[in-house]
Amino acid sequence: MIEDLIKPNIKALKAYTIEATPCSIRLDANESPYGFPLGQFRLPTNRYPDPDARSLRRFLAEKWGVEPECILHGNGSDELIYYLLTAIGGPALIPAPTFSMYRIIAESLGEKNFMVALDEQFDLDMEPMLAAIKQNNPKLIFLSRPNNPTGNSFTYGKVIEIIEKTGGLVILDEAYQPFSTRGDSFVDLLPRYRNLLVMRTLSKIGLAALRLGFLIGDKAIIEAVNKVRLPYNVNSLSQAAAIGILEDEKSIEKGINSVIDERDNLFAELSELDGIKAYSSNANFILFKLNINSPLTADALHKKLIEDDILIKKLVGGPLDNCFRVTVGTPKENAAFISSMKKIIEETNK
Ligand code: PMP
């Protein structure tokens, strides 16, 4: 049987699924509702892209106050997670729940990984975290801050303690940092900790189509991870468009600020709904949970929202059972979502 040729760890792996249900209001993938036109970037199609994305890395280095040699470019940060696990390897320590690609990539590469549950507030649970570090000596620790899908930021001091106590590398995944408190990034701490790496993406601030992620950190580590990077991993259009679009800082900021304002409105409105607990968020999405005694089931809510042409992400597993993650959209999209939620809850309670 040709299926027998497939590696056992790949056979056992459940693929990362992306919901394809067509809905006009898509609040399921943590994208920005505000995009930018791409048509004006005219490039020759016959030439390979700059393999080292030099202009883009120089541009970002200035923005982030680091040297270009401290930045590695990826086809989205997903690719950088893959490169890290390829170049450094496991064991990897991963909190749970968090972004599922850390575990999926570790497993696809046959690298050991172990999960440590977050506490009731979805913060790092220090006793088991430190015990796991001592016992397993992880080479990589993945911390999404703010965390996907819970939306909270792990306590700053706890993260510092982990960086200081581990002999491994700590990857601070700051995909959602632009929506969090100003000055709360770990980029400023890079000169102090050689074992700290910060990961950034442009996907959440309106450039998801470009697939651009970055790893920032110690030159020696960046150089090592760069050895496993595929030659032309970031295409010419993405390199040129990122610089062109990011130069217009005002427009980027406007989109981010609108999402922050709308997130706070959405949180207030979700909190008012019967039978729902909303979790406060520092990201561009909100986690909410259906009361287990509610007559409305998670499956029914998901289906009814789709009938109203609205797609949000239904979560499963342990503390995420009965939970949903809704991405902050435009004011109009958020209003449509809240109005649909109200209608569905009212109908169920009749
Ligand atoms: N990290 C986190 C925490 C994410 O939520 C996501 C996207 N869902 C990514 C990384 C991957 O982002 P990218 O589009 O840059 O691959």
C-alpha cells in the first residue's frame, strides 16, 4: 500500500484546518478589516526576488531599533516557526491553550513537544512551567503574547522569569502586539537576553495577503536559522509592497486604532449578552464562552451565525469547549454580529 510510505508521525497528525464556509462577514481568521491596494507595485516577473530581502529588512531594522542582521524574513511567521523547529529542534515547551501551529509543526518534524496548561485566568502557571523547564530542558519555549486564542497578555514579570530560568530559547510571538499596550513589546529587551527571540507578523495589521513574518534576535541564532531558509522564500511583490505600504504609517495606525476602539465596544456589548462570558482582550479578537447551562449549544450558535452570513471561529478542547473566537471587524460588521447574536439568544430563550 502506498499509504505505508507515509511517516507514522505524519499519519497520526491532524492537519490545520481553515474553515472555508463562504460568508460575507468573515470574523474567523484574525485578519484586519482594512486592506491596501496592491496594483501600483509594478515589478519584472522574470527575475527572482532579492533572496535576503535586504531593503525590507533594513527598513524594518530602523523601525524596530535593531540591526538588519538581527532580522530573519519568513513567508508568514508560520514559516519561521517551521525553520526554528528545523534548525534548533525540540523539546519544545508550549502553553495550552495557544496557537496550534507550534505543536503541529513540532509534530510534523518529529520533534518532542510538551504542553503546560495555563491557569484559570489563562496566565502562565509558574509552578508547573518552571517544573517542566527543569525536568525537560526545552530548547524552545513558544509564548504568544497577547495569546491566541485567549486574547490576554501573560504577566510581564512571569515571562522575564522564564527567560531568566531556562537554558533554551524563548520565542515571544508578538503577532498581536500592535493591538496591545504601547511600550509592552519585548523587542526592547533583546540586548539584555541572548536567549530571547521576538516574532512579528504583518498579517494582522492589514497585510495578510503578503505573507510576511519576522524573527528578531541574536545574530548567531538568526544566522543559524537562516541556513534552513529556502532560497527565495519571500516574493518580490511582498517585499516591495510591504515597504510601500508601511511607509504610510498614518494609515496603518488608523486601522489599528479603529480595531482597538471597536474591540473595546465589542467586548462591552458581548458582556451584556445573556448566557455569555466574554474575556477581555489585548488583541484584535475576543474569546467568549457560552454558559454550559444555556439552552443554546455551541454547534447551534455557529450554524445560526452562518445562516446570517457571519463566520466566527468555534473552538474545542478542554477549557475551550463551548468557546468562540470572534475577530474585530468594521463597525458595521461588528454591529451585524452583535445584532445576530441578540436575535439568536432571544429565539433560543423563547
Ligand atoms: N502566531 C500567532 C500567535 C498567530 O495567531 C498567527 C496567525 N493566526 C501566526 C503566528 C501566523 O501568522 P502568519 O500569518 O505570519 O503566518
